Amino acid sequence: MYVSREFDPGALLGASYLLPGGARVRLRMLATSDARELRALLALHGDDRDGLQAARLLRFDPRRRLVLCARALLDGSEALVGVGAIDLGAELPEPHLLVSDELAAPGVSDLLRGALVGRALALARTRAA
């Protein structure tokens, strides 16, 4: 799934997106209520044995960093299937963290990457105006 660099979820963060594999995903800012699932997702990828990365992701300055998560309805309940972070203010923004469960939600990485980059570019344009 290719997502345009102009993709800006902005006010549409509450919307859902259909992934190529059929999963429907919602994007939103990461919240402290996601802590348990975040640690599990990071552990699935062998990251964050000491919990510091999860703590940094959960406590961020929204003026400097954007942290989005992707949640999908799986087996009748909503689950965290991806998380990404990007520093705001970079000339050519690229996510510095992108972790996802592509088995549960194929294509979620591309959606998250596009949303992060698109939102960072939109915020940069707004700040420059």
C-alpha cells in the first residue's frame, strides 16, 4: 500500500482505513492506556527489554514529536497493531521508529509511515505560514 507524502490524517485521526489484507485500522495518538499492549508489541520485535523505549513513546512533547498508533479489530476486540514516531521540524521528515504486526494487519506499516510523514509535513507548512 503506497501512501502519498501529502496524506495528512489530521482531523481524520478518528477515521478508519481499510488495509489491503482486509483489516480496518484506526489511527490515533498513543495514550498511556496503550502501555501494556505497547510493551507487548515492542517485545514481539525483540525491542525494549527494560521498558525505556515504551516510556519514551508514552511521554512525548507533541510540539517536538508525533507518536501515532494503529488499532485494528481482531477476533472481536481492538488491538494495537502498530506504533510510529517522528520528530517534528525536520526538513525531510522520516519516522525514527516504526513497529508493527504485519501478520495481524498487513499494510499497517505503510499506512503509519504515510500518516506520520504527511502530518509532519502539514504541521511544518502550518508553522511556516
